Amino acid sequence: MKNLIIGIAVGGVLAAGGVLGVQQLFSNEAKPVVIPAGPGGTKAATGGVIDLICELHLDIEGQLALGIQGNEPPRITMAQVDMDKSSGWYQGKLSISESRAGVLTVQGNKFVVSRPAMFQRFGVSINKESFTVDRTTGAFEQSLGITDGRTVKLIKGTCAKVIKPPF
């Protein structure tokens, strides 16, 4: 009886090890390096690419500040933060696009992506575009820098990390 119990235990350990080994063998997703962020005990990604899916809508205060007429419905869009290249982007009508990614900086728990701009929209001259994503809450916020010195928060929403299953 004792040998049977030992055999079952050893068999279970070997089976679990085999399952984990096969899972690691077929997992092709690049995993970011993770290090402790500080005394709070939270962990922060320090390398790799983070794909996000975001639900975004116009911020009412920003819409009023820029005199935007009409109502834009909420939309689902993709965003990406590349820790290795220190860049980021998100899709949309007025966005930091993938083809012209912005510069990534990390400020505490926030990813901040920005780039200089020079174009006219909404009757004002825009000189900077930026967006932030809070890593702890997923809160997204896009801001525009206006040449008169104002910063207008135009788009808000929530993002979540895209989890890609191995296919």
C-alpha cells in the first residue's frame, strides 16, 4: 500500500512537470522582464511590447474647450507600448499613429507617450500630442498642447492588456 501511494505521488509530480515543460516549449509569446517597482510591492514591466485594447470616448470638458460640435460615439481601438524602443502609439482619427509613434517615458505607474506636432484642427494650432495609460487602473487620457499654452484633455477611456493565446 505504501509503495502504491509513493508511486501515485511520483507519477503526479512527473505529470505536472511534463505539462509545464510542454507549455513552456509551445509558448512563443515574448514575456517582458519584470522587476519590483518599489516599496508598494507592485511589479513593473521593464522590457518587451505591451499590446492594449482600449474603449475611448471624447472628454466633455475638452470637447467644450475646443468647440467641437456633434457627438462622437465611444470606440474600441488598439494601442501599443514598446519598452525596448521607448515608443508607443494608438489608433484613431486624432492619434499618435503606429507609423509616427511617440516617445515613451514612465512616470510612476503611468506610461506617457508624446510627440511634437504642428497642425491646425478645431480652429487652433496644436503643437503637442500625448497620451497616458495608468498601469494600475488602465485609465487612458489623451491631451493636446495648444500654441497658446493650454493643454486640453480630449479623449478618455480604459485600456486592458491583450492576452494572446498560443496558436
